[in-house]
Amino acid sequence: MGNVNTVEPRRVSAYEWEIAVGTVAGMRVPGKIFASESLFRKALEDRAVEQVANVATLPGIVGFSMAMPDVHWGYGFPIGGVAATAVDDDGVISPGGVGFDIGCGVRLLRTDLSFEEEVRPRLRELVDALGRGIPRGVGGAGAMPLSRDDLEEVLRTGARAAVARGAGWDEDLECSEDAGTLPDPAPHFVSDRAKERGVTQLGSLGAGNHFVELQVVDEVRDEQAAAVMGLLPGAACVMIHSGSRGIGHQTCTDSLRSIDRIMKPLGIEVPDRQLACVPLSHEQAQRYLGAMDAAGNFAKANRQVLTHEVRRAFESVFGGEARKLGIFTVYDVSHNLAKMEEHEVDGRRRTLCVHRKGATRAFGPGNPDVPVRYRDIGQPVIVPGSMGTASFVMTGTRGTDRLSFGSTCHGAGRAMSRTQAKRRMTGAELKRELESRGILVAKSHLKLLSEEAPYAYKDADQVVETCEGAGLGRIVARLRPVGVVKG
């Protein structure tokens, strides 16, 4: 890690803290953490603040090295980290600023079903149907088998490939970031080993903190935005959290090895080897970016296939077609990607490579990259809580572009390690505790369940309130969990 001095970050406002240049040797810009007092103290405890300072040493970084309120320790970059590097100033790309689960993200589905009147009486049946229909677990096979040619098409066209194979509707693409397809995929830069790992996994959750969660719209705070999204008070909805499975993990691993080998000859020094990076103009950067977009497309297709499986489960329980049940995509957004975007820096528009690792793009009203149906209200932001606690829907604001390169939080953020969480309660105990509160759990590996217990995460209410207070988004609705399928 970097050589850190003892200067504590300075509080700039109720929700902003600044890390001075010089806190870590070689910092090129200050660090900025968006956090309440208590969330900031948690970031200090797990040394995520130190990682924010380390990221500020990256060549070509502009503005600030930033952290969202859900920030916590990660590989190189903190999870919840945002950094933009300038294409015209020898800016770099760092795979650690995207993470191993490339393209990991969240999709929210709304329904026309009243939870109390229609879903609650059949809740156990529905949770069990979702549990049977959603493939999950480490290394597990997915719901949509692929040939190698099929996989190449998924890597090229993302969710569009899944829809073309009957897993979903064109409306799903219209309500997805990038319309379901990242712009510059290069499947030929994805290694054979990565393809071997991914070819069997399309349409699967994986493990860890991934889930399919049945929820109810518990509170609406912005009636106009909620109406545009089709979120009805008291209605059932479904949240899907998953990523690129083995293909993303292997792509990140391959790229880190290659980039680490060439940094020294290029004269690049960073305070933490996990911040391995390469100039955007370098061939290796283009190889990584192309492979990253391809793996990100797999993640988008993966959530599309999972959407299809969720609809099938609802149809099996309620006996009607998914369209008639109103099971439409509200939005699908990734929170582990690097993107080429234009932002204003020091009074002029510049093309930047914006790394978001555990951070969500949150463009405001009027931005042309926001789907047409949401352009008047701003991009939807889907913020999962922890298993057993509320999740939220937000929108981006015009201020987010100026404050954080159009970024906001991605979830509650871990507050304790998986090992610590398992020591506190067994999976069986946690399942009983959740079900005593009316949150049904699909059959799962109970040994791993307690790793994702609510007490292992920060308070999602506090995280989104901090984002709203800091100007990083506007809260639209609160979603209460009633059933969960864990990876």
C-alpha cells in the first residue's frame, strides 16, 4: 500500500470529505468521499479511505478520486470507487477499477400484481417456483446452453442475443443501459479459458451476494417518477443482481497479468500493485477494453435470461402470460464498468475513461444517454439493500455530472467480512429469523447464507439518504423484501 501520512481527511460539507494531495506520495488530484459522519468512520476503519488516496496517483486522473457512501475495501480500487482519466493526457485504464465481476449489475422488474391481495396468498409457492427456475451456485450451469458460436454472438450483442433467442422482449432492451449492448466489444480478445468458463453459465446467478428478490413497493417518495417507471404502491416487483460469471472473472485475471508485466517498462509506478494500469493509447489497453465490453455484454445477456426465468415462474404460479401480469423491465444497469464519456473538466468538455467499481451511472434529466421514456425524470438507479432490508429506486440529477462524473452508489456496501458474518449466526438460524419476519427464503446452501446476512451490510436507508443529501440522486421509491433466492 501507499506511504500514508497521518493527516485525516477534511470535512467539506455535511456529506463530503476531502483527502489532500500528499496524503499518499504521488497523488495527482485530491480524494473525495461522499459520506455521513458514521459512514465515513466505517470507511476509515477498513482502510477504504487509503485506497481512495492510492487511486489518486493514477496517470491522467482528473478532478478527484472519489468514493460513494457505500464504499468499502476492494481489490486495488475500493468498492464504491469512481475515477476518470483523460484520453488526451496519457490517461490509463486499470482493471482493478472495474473489478473481477465485469458488468455486474441490477435489473428491476415491476408487476401489476397487488402483493397483499394476489401474491401473499401464494408467496411460498412463488418463492419455491423461483428457486427451482433460477440456476445458482459456484460454477453452476445456466438456463440457456450455448454453443461456441452462440457465445460469440452473446459477447458481441449482449442482451439482444438473449432476446433474439426468445428470452425476453424488445421493451426490455429499451429500458436498459446501452439498450442492452455495450458499444465496442472485441470477443477475439477474450481468452479461450474465459470462454470455456462462461459458455455453460448464461442464465445463472452465481454465488456470493447475487440474488433474485421478490419485493413490494413499500413507499413512493416521487410520485411523478414512480408513475413513469410503473411502480405502483403495494405492487409486487422483482430485483435481479448478477454479473458475468466465470467469463468476467477470467478476463480480469488475464488482463491484470498482462498489464502488470508491462507497467515497469512503460515507466508507470503505483503505490499498490493491484492498481496495475496501462495508457489508454497502448495496445494492451484496447485489448482489455474490448474484452471488458464483451464480458459486460455477457452480464447483460445473463440478467436478460434470468428475467425470462422469473417470468416463467410467475406464469406457472398465476396462470397468465407475463405481459398480462405486467412483468416489465423498469431498468437494467451495470455497476462494474469503465466507459468512455464526455464530461466538463475545468470549463471544457473532455473525453474521459470513467471507472465505476461498485458505483452506478446516474445521468440526470435531458441526457441523451438516458432512455427516451426516462429522459424527463433522469436515469433510474437501482440500489439493492441487504438480504432482509429495504432496497431503493433513485434517479440521477443534473448535479451528478458535475459532482461525480454522473455517478452514485450501487448498494448498501459491506460492513463486515463474510467470515465475521458467519461467526455471528448460522445459515439455518438466519433463515428462521428472516421467515419469522415474513421474508421467505428459497431452498439454498444454508452454510453460505449467513455470509450475506443483513447485519453484514451498511444501512441502505442511510446510504441513499446520504446520496440524496449530497446531490448524487433523488429517491423515488422504497422496496421491502418478501422473498429471496440467493446465489
